Amino acid sequence: MKNNMNFLQLAKNQRFSVRKFKSQSVEKEKLDLILEAGRVAPTACNYQPQRILVIEDVSAIEKLKQRTSWHFDASVALIAEVE
């Protein structure tokens, strides 16, 4: 990817949807980076009205699968709760 690619080009050319995941768990370091990126992302008037729930426990993932068909057999789920 070019360093000078703008967001519109990125959205048009590099976008993809994942609907199948590996069975391996997400490394803590990677998950921490994802959560930190969300934490420092800009919000309106610096108001952070969201809470991110990280679901990793096998029994909790099974409960999630019973409640939605949009789980794609992921080993971890991030659920955004917005005020």
C-alpha cells in the first residue's frame, strides 16, 4: 500500500469482509493494540460514550452464538456499548 494513499482510495481498493476465522485465539498484545486504537480515536467534543466488552471465555462465546447468527465462529468478540 502506498504511503500517500488517501482514505477514499483505501476504502475503495483495500476493503474486505471477513466471514470465517481461524480457531486460534487472538494474542493479548494484538487485542491491546486494537483496544488502544479505539480508546484514542477521536470522538465528538472528546466525549467517549462507548464501552467495549471483550468476550473471550468459551462459554460466553457459546452464549453469544445462541443469540446471534453474526458470530462467524470467531474466538473473540468485541461488543460496543454506546450511551
